[in-house]
Amino acid sequence: MILMGFESCDFCLWSKKGVSQLKAIPEYTVNKQSEEYQTTSWNVLETSISNLIKHVDSDAKAYAIKKKIVRLNMWRGKGILCKNIMEAQLNSTRDTRIYALFISLIYDEVPSVGELLLARCLCQFCDANKKKEKCKYLASVLFISYLINYDVVAPIVAIRLLQFLVKQPNQDSIDAYFVILNTCGHKVMEHCSADLNEILDTIQEKSLYNIRFFRKITHMMHVLIKTVSLKNGKPPAVSRVPLNISFKQSLIPDQYLDSYFYDPDYEACEKMHSLFREQILGTDIKHEYVLMYDYNTYGAGKKSQTKLMVKRTGNPKIDKKSKFLKNVVKVLMASTSFKYEKCASQLMKIKLQPGQEKDICCVFLELCCENDDYTENLGHITQIFCQLNRLLIEQFEKLFVDTYAIVNSLDKIKLQNVAKYFAQLLYTDTISWTVLSTIHLNEKQTTASTGNFVKHLFYELVKHIGEHNMNYYVTDPSLKDAFEGIFGNNQNHSSFSVNLFSTIGLDGLIHTFQESLIF
């Protein structure tokens, strides 16, 4: 009798867990206005949404699960959906594009889900900014950027975020700035190019702006403007009216929707939902759903695919993808007319699996050592590849440390090429200058090879950015630890460094660094 009462609500299939929960309710609770009925219905809805979200890990599953989840009562469950999707995105930011696609599909049927998610992302961003929680800070920006790509959010929201970020010249805001431009820059440039240029002009006019952060932003802009039109270029298949929320208006995250609450109009809302299902979604049985999705059994019939994990130690054989990359980079390096657009379009064809980043970085180093003369195209290609895949940056920074440890094994030509290569990655801000902390110049730790490497490295840095700009890095308080081992903080170390740098006419950098320590 109880099951018949629920069957009248269009629930066509049940899992064992859902049935056991319902059998525990007294027969009189078939009354949908009762507390017991609504509590159980809420628990079933919450678990169903939560278990479905766990399987959104590909484009195909996003489309399949969307058809199932919209048949649940999203007016009542949109808080649960937004909570679970934001938690999943925070735990796996590399799948953000898939989650944004999933939300865009739901947004076509239930626009209020998109509105709630955007409000919560902006609230999370503001809260993380106050608490200095960088992971949530960048995750929120990344999610909003991908929602802009799928026309769920208007590009003007990205402009408002950028206007907020440029008022805070710190590393976190620089990273967030990059995330926005790198993810949805083509949308912003297409719809709000005048606003974007105005932001750059504002940065340049502010005399109080830290010169180093200004250089990073402008350099980033010039690179991205040339590559961004090639990224995320596929327009959404469905024409949507994007959301536009101003920072000035109060954001309402509606957190109460995440928990159960008694609804005196529950039965009327259920009838409205049933009407929505019949008229908008149809009644095709192949899209019907099991009310209680079981995480352990859903999709159990499908064979799991093991992702290829590449572990590179020393110099093993290069796998097929590495060989393909090597051939692509060789062609690009040999090109007499190097173009960012051509380079980026070729590199975007290379899809890395988790764990392959280190192996790919080693390919670049091998190419650097193969030629007698160093070509700056290799550095440009590396820079663009890092722009397209941020995970590579950390691996190139580790590669600098590992390479410096074995620099004694390199011959003269390879040593010069490697020094020029890493110098280019540094002066283009492709990798962080903090990697220089691995260098310690003194009589015990410095050999002829390491000394020559440092001289070539700094000679190239000054050659390309000038000694005046080099002084900005040397006197930067955040890079004190990076230069301390090179320029020294006591008389013994400094005298050794003076002798080494005087051979290339750069001993003035040492005095500049030591003078900055006084303050």
C-alpha cells in the first residue's frame, strides 16, 4: 500500500536501499504533508543527487547523467546539487570544464540552478579572499570562467572580477588573473575588449603599483592575446541567455536549501514538478531513473579503463606521446617565421595523461642539449606550453633543480645551451625565480662547471632584461632566499661571489643585493 502511494508520484523504479527506508515509515505517512514522508523523500533526493554527481567525470557521462538528474525535483534539490558540484570541483579542479558543461546542460532546463551556483561561487571567492584560502579562491575563479565559456555567465562578470583583482597586487591575484584570461579570455576579448584595455590602462597609470606585478600582468596579456583565440574555441551548441550579477548587489547563496525543511506546499510543488517532467522532458522510458542511485553499483557493467601513468627516471625510452611532442617541437624550432598562433594550435593537439608532465619536461631539456646553437624558439614553445598546461610549471621548476645538480656532467656547449634555456624561462616569468635558491656559491660547493653555469645564466638574464630591471628582482624581499645563496650574506661568501661575477662585469648586483638587506 505504501509503495502504491509513492508510485502515484511517477517514481517508476526503486533501489533496495530506497525501499527499505520507505518500509520503516508507518502506513499513515503516505500523506505527503506529513513530516515523516517529507523527511524520507528528502533523504532519498539528497542521496540520489550526491551519488549521481560522483559519476560526472566525462562529457558523455555529463550528458547521460543530466537526463537523469533533471527528472529529480531540482526546485527542491538545487541546493544539494550546487553543494555537491562545488565540492567535487574543489577536489578535482582539472575536471572543472566537465562540471561546467554539466551545469550548462541543466541550466537549459532549470535556470535557477545556474543562478544559485554563480551566487555561491562568488560568495566562496569573496570569503576565500578574506581568509587567504588560495585553493578555494582560484577554484571559484576557474569555475566561473568555464561557466562563461558555456554561456551560462556573461563575460562582463569576468571583467568585474579582473577589476577587483588588479586592486590587489599580490601573487594570488596574479594567478587568478591568469586563470580568467587563460580560460575564458577569448570570450572576454570578443564581447568586452574595450573594458579589458581599460583595465590595462588603469594598471599602467597607478604609480603605486609594484613594477614587478605590472610586468607580469602585461607580459601575460601579450602572450595570451596571441594564443587565447585558439583555446576553448568551440561555441556552445545551444543559444543561452547568460547570467549577469553585479558585485554591488547582495549575493544570496540560500544555504538553507542544503538541509531539510518542512514544506507546507509540498504536494503542490510535486504536482508542478510532475507537470514539468511530462511537458518539458517527456516520458521516454529509456531516460527514466532509479530514485536511489547506488554509487557502488551504478555503471558496474562497464569495464574500468586504467590510465597510462608514465614514470621517468634517469633516461628511459621515450613513449609514443613524447616522441610525437619531440617531432612537433623540432618542426616548430626549425621554422624561420615563428608564430605564437601556429605553435599553440600544434601544442594543443598533445593531451597529457596524469603523471606525464615530468617526462614531457625532460623532452624539452633533451632538445636543448641536442643542438650546437641554442634557439630561442625552444624557450617560446616551452612558455606557450606552460600557458596551456599550468601543471608543467612546477615540473620545469623541479627540472631546474635536478639539472643544476648534474651540471658537472655537461660539456661546454650543452652547459651554455641549458643556461640560456633556463635564463629565458626566468626572464619571461615562465618559472618562478625562487628556483635560484638551489644555487650556493662558495669554495666548497662551487665547481668550475657550476660556476660557468651561473655566469652564463646571469649574463643572459641581464642581456635580455637589462641590469636596471634585474635590480628589481634582486631587491625584491620575496626573493631574498633565492639570491642569498648566490650573492651571500657574509664576508666569505660575498668575496667568492664578487670574484665570480666580476669576470662578467656584474659584481654590482651583489652590492645592490647586500644594500637591500640593510632595510
